[in-house]
Amino acid sequence: MVIVFIFAAHIIFAGYIFYKKLKTESFSSAAINVAFITLIFSVGWPISTLIVKVFLEPEGFGKFVDRDTVSLLLLTLLEYFFYKFYYSDIKKTIPNGTER
């Protein structure tokens, strides 16, 4: 169940970035950003799995948090800090039209 939430969070994030880049730049820029997010996820998951394999058994911490879930959580945490830096130029707008 945790894995489904992590995948859904990545899909929602990719959709959000696609929407923001489409609105501010172009379709090709938005598509390239989604491809970049997909590439980081696709390459990062095996790397985080290799790291977690060293420290955990396949059972992990129980039924819902096995080794794959821990590797996805590690990947998501690392991606959070990377994307926070990489997409720092995307500003949030508040209802009256000003930017934060």
C-alpha cells in the first residue's frame, strides 16, 4: 500500500511540473521535464535498492514496509531535496495574483 502511495505521489508531481512548465514555457519543455523526472526515478530506484540491500533483509520492517518500500522511501527523500533545489524557480501564486 505504501508503494502505491509513492508511485501516485510521483505521478502527481510529474503532472504538476508538466502543467507549470506548459503554462510558463512550452510543450516540449514540459515533456522534457517529465522525461527527466521519469529518468531520475528509473535510475534512482535500482541505485537505492543496491544501497538498502546492504543494510536490510528482504522482509524489511514488516508486512507493509519491505526492502523495496524502504528503497522507494529513500529515493523519494533524496528526490525531494533534489527537486526542491532544481525547481526552485517555480513560484507559487496566491489568489490575488501576487507571487510568494
